[in-house]
Amino acid sequence: MNDSLVIARRNLIRMSRIPEMVIFGLIQPIMFVVLFTYVFGGSMNIGGSTDPDVYKNFLMAGIFAQTVTFATAGAGAGIADDMHKGLIDRFRSLPMARGAVLTGRTLADLVQTALTLLVLAAVALLVGWRPGYAEPTNFGKVMAGFGLLLLLGYAFTWIGALIGLTVRTPEAATSGGLIWLFPVTFISNAFVDSSQMASWLQPIAEWNPFSATVQACRTLFGDPGVSPSDAWPMAHPVWASIIYSIVIIAVFRTLAVRKYRRAAG
């Protein structure tokens, strides 16, 4: 753990010295919030209503979840860059735990994701997002929702770590880290109600781990759009979100550390 914290500190210092990394990471989710809110807000039917305010509050949980998962590409690119520059070979020569390099990197990415979420939540409040819009909620539930988002983001950074160790260049890691995220985030309940999808596509969206976290956040935030469903993840979204994230961490951390040991061996 100490080795992991040292590596995390190293990555956080690096981020602070390259502020454009953080700035550009903030611009994209802010653009999504503004574009989806004002371009699609009046055309989406949520619970029988096309009120832009209803869609605005429906949308935010999906935007938050998309933001934390898109951090996967940055995690993969960062690790691929360290591999490409030979930095991993330097770490290999030090008396430290092999898995600490990856754990430290993912912890640093988690801190950056938390800062991004904080700014994004402020922007969401400015454009009209209000926790408790559809159902009563409280501060503890809202914080629990953000906790689930960070857990999902941390889980997905391990997928990014594995991609970064597999490809040869940072550019390939960025492309490989994004290409699979688009179907994961769009074949979900993030931007539309899954009950309005084609019958063959609806079960895919409802059993999508991404959808479970979005649904859990809408439940905790008290936002609209929590449609009844017989699918277990949609009926128990909070537990489904936790289980999915823990399983992803367990599987992909094991695979990533194993790949790192082979690459650095």
C-alpha cells in the first residue's frame, strides 16, 4: 500500500505540472451537459413528458457515469506512455511491489475523476439539475450516488490499465480505450429510457453494468426516469452497481497485474 501511495503521489504531481490534461478532461463532459440539455431536452419523452426540465434531471446521472468511465482512455494512455518511455523499466529495478505501479496510477486517476465530478456537478446545478426533483432524497443518498460513480470509474480504470499494457503506443491506448466505451454507454439507460428501446436491445441495456450505476444514481438522487423492470439489476440497482464494480476490479486488476509482470519481466 505504501508503494502504491508513493506512485499515486508521483502521478498527481505530474498532473499538476501538466494542467492542460485536467482542463481538457473537464471540457468534454461540460460540453456533453450543455449539448444534451439544450439540444435534446425538448424532444425526449421521459415518463410521458417532454418537459426539458424532466429530461435535464433524467440526463445528469448518465452524464456523470459517462464522465467517470471515459477516464478509462486516459488511464490506458498514461500507462502506455510510461511503458513507451521506459519508465516502467526504472520502476522494475526498484525494491517495490510489482502491482504498486498500476494501483498507484489508478488511485491517481480516481482523484482526478473525483475533481472532474465536483466541477461537473457544479455545472449541472447551474443548468438546472436538482437532486430530489422527482422523489425526496437527502445529502447522504446524494453522496452515496457519487460514491457509486467513483467506484465504477475506479473499476473501469483497471480495464484501461490492461489496454495500456497490451498496446504499443499511447495513441493506440487512447483509441482502444474509447472505441468499446461508446456501445457500453449508449446501449444503456444513460440518455434514453431503456423501455423505449427495441425488444431485443432492451435486455442488453438493462443488464449492462453501466446502466446499473446510472439507475442506482437516479434512485439515490431522486431524479425521474426510474422505470419499473423485471431485470434484477434494474430492480436492485444499488446492489447491482456495487457487485458489478467489485467483480470488474477483481477480474481486470488480476489480468492487468499479470500482464504487467510479464511485460516487466
